[in-house]
Amino acid sequence: MTQKRGARAVLASATVATGLVAGVWYAFACAVMPALGRSEDRTYVEVMQNINEVIENPVFFAGFFGALILTAVSAWQLRRTPTGRWVTAALVLYVLVFLVTSAANVPLNNELAAAGAPKGIADPGAVRESFEDPWVLWNIVRALLTTAALVCLWRATSLLRAAHHPAGGQTSAYLASDAGSRASR
């Protein structure tokens, strides 16, 4: 029973972490980048450089890497169950998120940082031009992949709950005794 609780806790934690990361990408896609898109080139470069520095913090990394590690542990724990297939699908999707971030978004962030201080950039429009559209595209890709991983984890959680509470859920002893007392009236 403790092992099952542990597996449920890991799956729940993986689901929460994945949801938080999906929320970050979603916020960038629907608010941060459109708002920055209204900015002047030098401001755009400066703000994105600041965001890229600030996001590298323990709280973000705990969610970003935690989602990957927790999903991998959950996939291993549940590998011989129908639930495990959903967790494995989520893991594959999140690995793709990790690869997109590592191969596309981070290199673009590094190129933006290498452009130097915004006040010293001769042509901030060119720097922005080489960064903005590819970064936004790859962010949307990882937002969709992370959301798909979240849906898979949600489904796995639902299946695990249904397996643990067959026939619509577990009835408490209090409600069971109450039902019995009404039946005898």
C-alpha cells in the first residue's frame, strides 16, 4: 500500500510540475511575447536579455527539471500498468520539450546575450529580427508539447484513481453506516 501511495505521490508531483512549466510557456505565448512585440527594438532586446537572466533561478529549474525527473520516475514505477503507458507518453513528450528548449530556445537566448548591452548594439532591429520569430515559434511548440504531456499525466492520474477507487469512488465508513441505518427504517 505504501508503494502505491508513493507512486501516486510521484505522479501527482510530476503532473503539478508539468502544469507549472506548461503555464510558463503559455504565459509567454499569450502575454509576454505579444506585449514585448509592441516595444521598440532596443527595449525588446533589453527586456528579453533580462528575462533570460532572471528565469535561470532555482524555482524555475526545480519545475523544469523536476517535471522531467518526476515523470521519468513515475513512468518507471508504473511501467507494468495501463497507467504507465500514459506516463510514458508524457515522458516522451516532455523529453521533446527538453530537446526543443536545449536545441532552439536556449541557443537563441545565448545569441541574444552575446549581442551585448542593448545601449551598445549598433542595429538592435537586426538582433531582434534574428531572435523574435524563431524564439516565439519554438516557444509555441514547447507549450503545445508540454500541454500534451500534462493531458497524458492527467489521464494517468484519472486511471490510477479509478483503479484505486473502483465503482465510482470509495465510500467512507461514516456514509456507509448512514446508508445502512436508512435501509433498516
